[in-house]
Amino acid sequence: MRSTVLLFSFFLVACGQSGPPARGVPAAFEAACIKANEGKRLMLEGYVDFPQKGFGDSDTIIMMRVRPSLASWENTVGASAKLGNGANNVEKPPEVYKNRDLKLHLADGNVVGYSNKVKVSGTMYYTSALGPGAYTCGLSNTLFERGSGWQPAPK
């Protein structure tokens, strides 16, 4: 009986992520990863970049990083993104890439780059990422929208 309840609970959580992404409640980066936000839809406004590690040939989803500013590594949050050319997708970069190669397709179909501020909405969950630019929480079932700003890339 207990295993049936666990299986049913897992099924409910999995189904909750399968619908189209929706806008979340605006949150500050400093408060995004608090326990009270686990499982809630949040919206962060910041800058996205590629993961530190490369891409595999079979990768269909990657974990990008979202930061409050291009120069800041404090309060970094992960955000899943599908590889592709559709809405809420990021194009797979060339084999050797830099963040300036980022081409993120927003929910409305427009494409933005590394120095464009975006609004990222998703369901918050805890991660175990370690290393430079690591994040303690991530956003899944993400929605990407244009933010209100632009910064020149740091040199």
C-alpha cells in the first residue's frame, strides 16, 4: 500500500510539470531558494548563460544559469531549457563556444542573446550543483520572456 501511495505521489508531481509553462510570481534572487518556495512557480529577472560543461550529442535539455547581473555570481539559480529553435528553447552552440553565442528563443518567438535581460519563470526545486557559478536551486518547466534591460558583456 505504501509503495502505491509513493508511486501515485510521484505521478502527480510528474504530471504537474507536463503542462505548458506559465508565468510565476516575481521573486528576488536572494529569496528564490528558500524552503518556502520549493514547488512554487517563481519568476526571476536576470541574465542567462550556458552551463560550464559542454554539451553531449544526445542532450535535449540543458541547465542554464540565471544571475541578477552579468558580473555577479551571487544568488545564481539554474534554469532548464530545451535545445532547439522553438519557443522557450535555446539553440545548441557550436562545439567551441562562448556566452556571446547564446541564442535564446523567448515564449513570443523573439530571440535574445547573452547581454539581454530576461524574465525566467519556473517551478523551484533544490539541486546539488557544485563548482563555479553553482546554484542551490533550479527552475523547471521554464518560460522565457523579455526583461527590462541590457548590459554590455564584461571584458
